[in-house]
Amino acid sequence: MKNTNNQTASVLPLMAMKEIPEPNNNAANITALVKDSGKVVGYQLSNGQTISKEEGLALAKQGGIQGVGVSERYGNEYLKSVPDGTDSNNLSNLPAVSSITAGMQ
């Protein structure tokens, strides 16, 4: 008998996503979270750009950011890591920089 609990557990995070955009060939990675008072307000990308949370959502939906999907909670959309078996690239494990350091204030 197969253990379907592990299979179900690996599919659940994908099912929770509203959208998983197909990344473009030149899609960037998120390398750091930009935070203000502990709240994510933007993202630093592998191409050197620092963008707001809203710009990140729009860019991800256009395929400009790889490894993320769009989820929604209480009517608010946000980016979430697409599960790939590697914890080190999960958004929650990325370094954080302050919005002041990132030049977003």
C-alpha cells in the first residue's frame, strides 16, 4: 500500500496558490526581503533591482520572477515560494534588509 499522506502533503502548498506563473527565460530570483517594522514591503532581486511588494506581484505575474507563486489571504495577494524540496530558497529563509537600507523610504 502506498503512503498517500506524503504525496498529499507535498501537493497541498501548491493547491493553496492562486496562480503559479511560468517564469521567462530572463526571470530574476528574489535574493532578500525588504522589511519595514517586520512587515515585507518589497524584494531585492538577483538583477540588482529593489522593488515594492506590489511591483513584485505584478512582475511575478508577468513571469519576471522565478520560484514564486501568488497566494491570497483576506483579499490581499502576496508572493509565496513554490515548493521545490529546498528550504534555503524559501522566502521565509531569505535575508531581510530594512526599507531604509534598500532606499525605499
